[in-house]
Amino acid sequence: MIIHHPILGPRDAQEFVYLGDATLIDRPDGMNAGTEAFHDYAYNRDNPAGEHRELWYHEQGDRSWLVVTRNTVTHEITKVELARDVARAKGRSK
Amino acid sequence: MRYSGFRVIAEALTGHKGWKPVWRDPAPQAEYDYIIIGGGGHGLATAYYLAKEFGQARIAVLEKGYLGGGNVGRNTTIIRSNYLLDGNEPFYEFSLKLWEGLEQDFNYNAMVSQRGIINLIHTDAQRDAATRRGNAMILNGADAELLSRDQVRAKYPWLNFDNSRFPIKGALMQRRGGTVRHDAVAWGYARGADMRGVDLIQNCEVTGMRIENGRIRGVETSRGFIGAKKVGVAVAGSSSKVMAHAGMRLPIESHVLQAFVSEGLKPLIDGVMTFGAGHFYVSQSDKGGLVFGGDIDGYNSYAQRGNLPVIEDVAEGGMALMPAIGRVRLLRTWGGIMDMSMDGSPIIDRTEIEGLYFNGGWCYGGFKATPASGWCFAHLLAKDAPHEKAKAYRFDRFLKGLMIDEKGQGATPNLH
């Protein structure tokens, strides 16, 4: 698979490490959210057959985290964003 | 029809005109006591033991494709019970004992071959870990042996013992481990279940679940609604898709695992060998092909086919261990969809919906578990209580911190 890195252009997926569903960005506040919510965040997944937004880390490149939109049935990649931009668009500024 | 040596001779003398189809092809009835979703190894074994061991009737197995068309026909056929942890080892040893009596039990030749499995050791730390695991196996009634470097060399003199990164220092061996003809397992269970009145319904995909007041009433399928008092789901890589019909999210990701077979060779490996450090394992089929594999591709996939980098990685692992195979050609590669769980261990449990039960999360180790998985799931369905050997495989273990994490990787399904 080729991942079209927003900054570096087309890169072989082998340069990346895969983490999983991009909802892992939305970590609940461990002090306030409660055990159930944190359990759901840490362990449960939608695991869809079809379009999937997921986190890839460019370990052998610029060390950026990407949100890749990929079809889990065809492996076709339709969108690649910097995870930083995705998080900021959600109002995260740190 | 019971199979036997006499039957083969009698049929040979009469032109093989007496063989009958091995199972019926019934249309679904309006309602069953038990519906098992998934006509793979685990689903068919569940139906078989429900009928045979737990005396239940009015059972149907619903399969979206054909019987045994999923992972039970795609794996590398290895059986073993060489686990460490308390939640796992008794269960897998139970499974291995069932394998040992399986062919007599269901009167079908599954070619169970206890040819032995060895896990290679390269460092003192690995030897310590293997010793500990071997002791855990023995404590649970399994067999384990620590082989020295010379003993491994006597078995397989052509291995690369002096690889500079992973020199072979010995191995942990389980002699009772081995291989089984995987398709025959599905066929044997299917035939045994059908003979006991189970309806095996193929080309019947579950498209929805009818749930009223927190209780399952039946399933919507591509062949219409089918009512049921209890529904058991055993669909491996499709677990999340099917359980989504009940509104459930699972601690599971679906990943693709590839497997490989080489052209036929003369006898080279008499058992099963794993080279964990090199992400490679291998055995040799009765036809002579080397059957081998390595890691999952590492990203969520429902494609039943993988990509080239893993093929290269597995081939490199093979070459590091067995330089002699350098000119051997790869005959086929294929992929199956693994239900990778959050701690690398399975789930056999009831759900919050009354009458709906789940069996999944087998990662890439489901084949060896087939008999015990079927037995324990049938026990759960029939008695509404977990089987003693599978009592640790609960949904709530993640909430309670009771994970069964053999590899110690945490909630990263692609690393288990």
C-alpha cells in the first residue's frame, strides 16, 4: 500500500507503524469520564468492513502521526490527514 | 452411513455405487431451539456437541457461504497445547485431548497426526521462559520437553544453527502436538451434526437480529426470518459485523493473516517448527509442500488477501532458519480474517441480550481450539453456565483487569 503523506508525498506503508482506529485520538479524561467510558475507549472497537479512519505513525520518516481513511475490504486509501490537524479541528489545541 | 475399512472394501467390490452425500441440504424451518451462526469449524463443532453430548435438538447452523469455507479451510493445520497462563492452558489441553479421540468420536478420518511441535530457543532468557512454560504445561497435564542444541541438531541437521543474530540453543518440544487435515475437521463435524438431526443451512447470511425486550427472538437472513430460542455466534473474522446487528461493539479487530505453501518436496520436516524470533513457523504436508506462515499484516482488513511486504518478511524468516530452501518455489499464498482480541485470548460468553451468546476473538489460534471451543460453547448454550475449562473467557475481563495476555502486549490487537 502507498500512503500519500500530506507533507512528504507517496510513501510505502512499510515505513509506518499501525496503531488502529482514529477514535483513539478522543481519549476521555481519565479523572472524570468514569471506568465504563475509559474501558469502552481502550478496549472496544467499531471494526467496520468498509471505510475506516485509522492512525498510522511515520516511524521511518518524519515521525508524524497520520489519520488515514482506508477501505478495509479493498485496502484502497481515499484520504490522508495529519493527525495534528484532525485533533485541532476537534478543538484540541495543546 | 458409518465409515469403516470393511465399508471401503465392500464399496470397492461394488463399483463405489453405495456412497451417499455426506449431509442433507435442508431448507430452513420457521423456528429452532438453537441457531448457530457460522458454519466453520467452531460453529459445526458447537452444533455437533450440542446434539451429541448435551442431548439438545432442533438445532440449525447458518452459513453465509459454504461449510468450512472460512478460516477452518485456510489455516496451517497445527494443533498444540503449549500455553503458559492459567486461563488458557487447561482449555487448550482439553482441546488436545479431544483431538486425540476425535476421529473415533465422529467416525471420520481427520488425519490427526501427533508429529510433535518444537519452539526454537536462542538465548538463556528464552530458555528460562520456555522452561517455565513447559512446567506450566506439565502442571496442567500436558507434555513438554526441553531439547538441547544437540537434540535439535539430530532432528534437523540442516537448520542454520550459527545464525549470528539467532543461534539455535535448543527448543521446547511438545510431542503430542502436530497437524490435522483441516477441511476434514469441518466435514467430520458437519456430517456428525447432520446425522444427529442438525440442519446445516448454507448460502444463508444473517442480515439482522430480532430482539424484543432484551431477548433474542430469531435472526433475519437472506433466506427469510428464522425464529430461535437461543442464538450462538461463531463467525471469527466477521464477529464485529454480526454482533453489530445486536448493537454490540466488541474488543476485537479484524486482521488478515497470510499462509503459504511451497511446491512439493521430499520429506524434510517430520514435525512442526516455530522460529518465533524470526516470525516464521513451518511444517510439511503429506503431499510434500512446506506449509508456513508468520505475522499478520498488521492493519485492519476484511479482504481475505494480504500484501507483498509480509510475504517478503516471512520468506526472509524462512531463509534465516533454513538456508536449504533458497531455491524452493512458492506455490500458493492466501489470507484469512482473524478476530484479533485485545489481549490475544478468546471470548466464550453470554451477552447482555438474553439468549444471545458469543464465541470469538480467537486471533490466529482458533484451529487448534476447535473441539474444545465447540464443546465449551455447547455447554454454555445448553446449560447457560460457562464450562469449567473456559470460565476465564469472559467479556468483562477487560473491565475487571483479568486479561489473559500470553504475550504481554496490552490492548494492541495487531501485536498479539
